[in-house]
Amino acid sequence: MLTIPSTLQKKFEIYLKNKAIPDKHHGVYKKWLRYYLDFCLKYNFPPRQKESLPQFIQKLHEKRQTKTQQEQAIKSRTLYYQIVKSSSLSHQAPKPENSKRSTLNVDKLFPNHDAIPGPIQYEKIESRFSPDPAPSPRVRNLSHDIRQYEISDSGPLKNKQEKGASWIGEYSMLENEIRVRHYSSRTLRTYKGWLRKFQTFTCSKPPDLLSSNDVKEYLTFLAVKRKVSSSTQNQAFNALLFFYRHVLKKEFGKIDGVVRAKRKPYIPVVLSREEIENILHYLDSPYDLVVKLLYGCGLRLFECLNLRVHCMNFDEGILTVHDGKGQKDRTVPLPRTLLPELREQVESLKDLHGKDLRRKYAGVFLVNALEQKYKNAARDFIWQWFFPAKQLTREKKTGEYRRYHLHPSHVQKAIKEAVRNSKITKRASAHTFRHSFASHLLQANYDIRTIQELLGHSDVRTTRIYTHTIKSQTIKDAKSPLDF
């Protein structure tokens, strides 16, 4: 975070008092001013430029700041702009507190205001993408480029090659393209995250000027500077491929000359039956039942928490998983030893559902347009979450009270605490129980194709990683069947 120069800070305090803002709130407004200046430095927006405001507001939305906080931040930025317009104050260059992470050498970050309009007088901005003192290929000495930009109070910058262009429309289009394909909210969150990082890397280059070379340089940067894993680099590639193809309506073409992150052989962590029993001993309800389903049915955590009452078929002993990874459905056998506990959970859900209906209860959250198709589905018992959250959630738009499922972070925290208390010397998480499910089936000589179907893998090669988690029991000596 930047440090506000003393001269600017004093002037800002005077403006706060003139606006009749209580002294106890001055610290909050100063914090938002620092946040805004740091935002401009990070994304290469000249602080005096009006066009930085939409991007700043977008960043506040992405950080999920409240409406009050957003109003405070925008007001701080407005006061700062008034200082710039009305004062001939010469500001000192704000310096980042962590000099190792970013080095700033600027004669006048906020030039004399008599020069408006005029070129921004930057000397050098070194890389903010890595702790290395040397600038990265994309974030280099910007003095030549930035001096081409002309500040205009009446409209956008004139130079087509400018950095700091608005990507708000592209973010909106990305969200629309993902939602129309019914991709999960996790995919949307991940793709928007990679797009935000890519925007930072390109210094907010105008989207219509983006090319495949920008992607090549970014992927190389991830591998060389950030030293990310191959899976992380592939995730970034897929996000940018989607962005180019469906938002920019461009094709990558051949991506040659990209340094690829080295792919390491991955062997998942597997727990023994005894270790699983020890962990269950330290778990309370309903987390113990969640873990039993993770291990007993080989579910992913989000698949388990998304279960609803109608997913359980006790008569046939089948659990149906809807909208798993890749929007695929599958069925898995219910563990017979869990049937009494599962039936007991259903009875407790009936009691909770009855209490909810007696209150101002609008029902559970439903996916897509299901609630429009079935008006009463949200209040029907069969659509209730199998692992409901303890508290009702109030919707901001409608003011209605609805119930969400158990939050993944609560389960992960409970598992982490149970693993610590059980003194197990393995890196165990919620997904470890799914690994254990597959490995134990393979150890029991189940067919690899059967395990693939139970796990919901599209490719059997993904399932084959579990062959490395158990000892081989195959007879390797060549022998004729006649000699058996």
C-alpha cells in the first residue's frame, strides 16, 4: 500500500473538514485514497485521469465492498480530483512500503496542475509481477509509451496504443457467454480471475488490439517468472482461449514458442481404513456424515454438498449425483452401513423443513430457471438440501429468507481440525477421501473401467493415477494357461 505524501494528506484533511465529514471517519477516507492511488499504480492508470473511475468502481465490485464502502471510496477519489483541479500543489511521489516487491522512481507522479492537459511525466516503473528487480518483458520502462498519452478532461485518450483501456464490457460479455452455456459459478469465478490477471499483465491494453503474442508472453511469464505448475498454466490457457474465442471472436492460431511448465508425476494421498476411522472419531454431526459419503461414494466435496433429498433412492440403494463436474450426472451405490444414518438425516430434515415453513421462508436456492418452471419447487421437501446451512440467508434484492447448503469452507475447516487431532502425518483434505475410495476399490481388484464410471471421469487415463497408490498384485511371471 502506498504512503500518502504529507502535503497531499494535509490538503485532503482540509477538504474532508470542509465537507463536514466527522473526524472519526477521516481515517477511513484516507484509507480509500491510498487504495485508489495504489490501484492506479498497479494498473498503470494516471491518477488524474477521469477514465480510471469506471475501472476503480469495477475493482470495488470485484472485492465485494459494501455499498457504503463503495460510496466512501468514490467520494475519496472525487475529493482527490477536486484537489487536483483547484490546487497548484506539487505532490511528492508516493512510495510503496515494500521496496523489494516494487520499485518506483518518479520525478512527479502528480505533475504541476498548470500543465493540464499535458503528458504524464513518468520516468520508470519496474515490474510489480515478481520480486525480481529486473522488469518483466511486458512491464518495462514505460516512459516512452506513456509520454504518448494525452490527458483529456472531456473524453478518452486520443492515442489508440494507450494502456489503461476499459475492459468492463469484456467482463460482462464473458459472464454472459459462461452463463448461456450453464457453466458453474466456480468456472466463472476462475475465468474472471485469470482475465483480471491477464489485464494487469497487458497494462489494460485495448481488447481489440490483443493478439496471440500477448497470450504467448503471458503463458511464458507464468512458467518462467511465477514458476506455476503445468495444471495452473493449462487453466490460464483454457480461460484465455475461451475469452479470445467467445468474447473477442478471435482464434489463437498456433501457440508456438511458449515455455511450458514442467508436468510432474502426480500421486494422490491415500488414507487407510484405520486412518479414516480416526478422523471420523474427531468429527461432529453433520461433518462426519459428509466425510462418510465422500469416502463411501467417492464424491467430490461440491457434489456432496449439492445433494438434495430426492437424490437418495433408499429402495434401490442408489445415490444420483446431478450436475457433477462437466455438468454430468451419474449414479453410485449407497453404502448399506450408512442407510440408518441417512434415514435419520432425512427425518431431521423433515423437522427443519416444517420449522422453516412456519417462518417467512421462501425456500431453498435453485439452479438456473428451475424455480420459474416449478413455482413451488423451492418449498417442496424433495428439493431441500441434504446438508443444509444452519442459518437462513436473506436475499438483498427481494428481502426473502432462503436456505443455502453447508458451506465448503466449514467442512474443510472441520476436516483439517480432525486430521490435526488424529495425529495423522499425511496431507489430508476433503478430496483425499475420494482418492481413498478409488484406491481401495482398485486394491479390492475392481475393474478400472468400473471405478472410472463411479468417479465420473471422462478419460480412463485420469483414473489410472490410482494404480500408483497401491502395491501391484499382478502375477508378472509369464505362464501358459494350460499350466494353471
